[in-house]
Amino acid sequence: MPGRPATPLPELSTGLAQAVIRLDSRASTRSYRAIVDRLPHADEAELSAGLLPLVPALEQVAFGNGKLLATLVAGLIEQGADPLPALAVLSERLATGLELAAQFGVLTDKLGGEVAAPTSPEDYQRLRERVVRAAPAAGLSLEEAGEITQAWFTVDDWIPSLLLPLQQKRARQALPGRDRLTAAAATMTPYAEDAAWLLGLLEVLDDEPLLVLHRPTGRAYDLTISGVSSTFQLHTLLAATLIGDESRGLLPGEPPEAAWVAAATDGELMPADGIRGQFYLADAAGETIYNEGRPADIPLLGDHRVIVLDPPPYDRTWTVGRTYPLMTPEVVLNRVLPPGEAAEWARRVAPAA
């Protein structure tokens, strides 16, 4: 006798969204478990269709009650759902949550004593009573104080819903409200554990022109980079792209080991023997470009970010090839500049220290 047909994700997600909106915790838990059970059997089309009914619920749910939905959305995207339909809502809700949470300092002095996240209804009631007493002294309405407190204790639960999609180039390029979200994430970086990871993704450059000048040979290269999260990663990828056949205008030297390049792209993050630097990097003004920074930190000279490569003055090694395991970097060599053009760029940069 044939078994009962499996309920498809869109139907399960619709049930979850409705239960969340009406604050039915029992039905929410039941629907959530059914969705988790269905995920391993769903293809990308079903996963994407299953995401759509959750978007209105993401928009309406109280921030403090949204962890279930935000976590599920991250899971659907990780499995293969198209993130684009959810980006606008996630960006707006998360920016608002981060902005509210950043105001918690206004309340802390008035609440009296240490403030811990509530873990039970009794804890929540005690915290609410403290917020009720503190709000007038902080110059806030009770509603404002409640929203700020709720965001402070729950905003970290929402951040992973964007950490996954923003490792996709098309999601980064389609993200609305990027400047507002970046400012909000920067403000909360000292306080919310995942805010720094979000900020790093928001500052990733895509389709960004890069001019690289190799001072010892006078050669220069026009490149385009996307999805590179750190200068450590860029350092390895520049060596992989530019060291090679000198008859084609590439640089002399030993190319980076395959394990280093894999760690910087889509392989194991930590090669057994670490990664070795092959250049000293400076900007056009002669200032050191630190590996701990990001490509977005490299100053512009005209309409190009400029990197000057010199021999490394000492051995430098690091252990991790890339910051975001699911983000695919692109470093494209567009052209080797002819000698006259390379010399002109060399005249525009600061001399070697």
C-alpha cells in the first residue's frame, strides 16, 4: 500500500508562517520540525518556493520572537534556496534591530545592576519590571524601552540569516539598504558577536578595479576582484595570478603552493604547514597594506585601488586561507600594462621606503 505523499515545503512554510503570526508556539514547533525533516529531500526549486511564504512572517514577527524564522531562512538558503526574495526584509529588520540594540546603553545605567538575557518566563517578567521602572528615567516611552531591550538580547539571533546569503555575489549586489545596514553593524560590532562577521561581508568589494605595480620589475597589471574578504586572502590570490610565465609579462618567482591557493578559494581552510607571504604590499602613498585588513581599506588613486609589490623584508606566515568558507573569490587579470603605461603608474606612486 503506497505511503502518504510528503507535504511539500511551500505548504509547510505557509503553516509555520501563519502559526508564528498568530503566536501559536505549539503549531510553530510542529511545523518547524516538519520542515527540518523535509529539507534533505527538497531540490533547489522546492527550497526556493518554501522560502517565499516565510517572507511576510519575517516582516511581521516581533523581533524577539523571530529567531525561529531567521534561523530557518538561513537553513533554507544554505541548502540552496534563492535568497533574493528575502533580502529586503532581512536587511530592513536587521538594520532596525541593530540600531535599536545600539541604544541599550541609554538604559543600562537606569536598570540598576547586571542585566542578563532572560531564560524563563519569570526572568522575562523581572526584566520587564525593571524596564518599566527605568524607561522614564532614561527619557524613553515604555514601548521604546521594550523594543530596545528586546533587540539587545535577540539581534545576534537574526544576523546568521544574512551571513549565508551575503557569501553569494549576486546577493551582495542585490542587497538593499546596504549603507544603513553597514553603519548599524559597525556600531554593534563591540557588543554583538556576529556583527563583525556581518560587517566584513558588507565591506566586500565586487567587480572592483585593482592596479598592481611590481616595483622590482616595473611591471603593472590591471585586475578586477570580487568576493575577497581579507588582504591575507588577496595576497595569496595575487601571487597565484601574477607569478608565472615571464614571456607573457608575468612575474618571476615560485608560485604559491596548491594547498595555499585552495585555502584561499574553495578548499581546506588551513593548510597543514600554513601559508607563506611572497610580497610586501604598500599603497600608492607608500603606506603598508596590512594583511589583517580588507581590500576595501586600500586607498584609491584616481578610480583604481593601487597595490605596490616589493620583496618581503622578512618571512610572514599565516594559518587560514579565507574568512568566509562559502564565498567564492574572483581575481581576474584583465591585461598586462605596456611598459610606457606601467612607467606612468610607477611615477604616480611613492618611492620605496
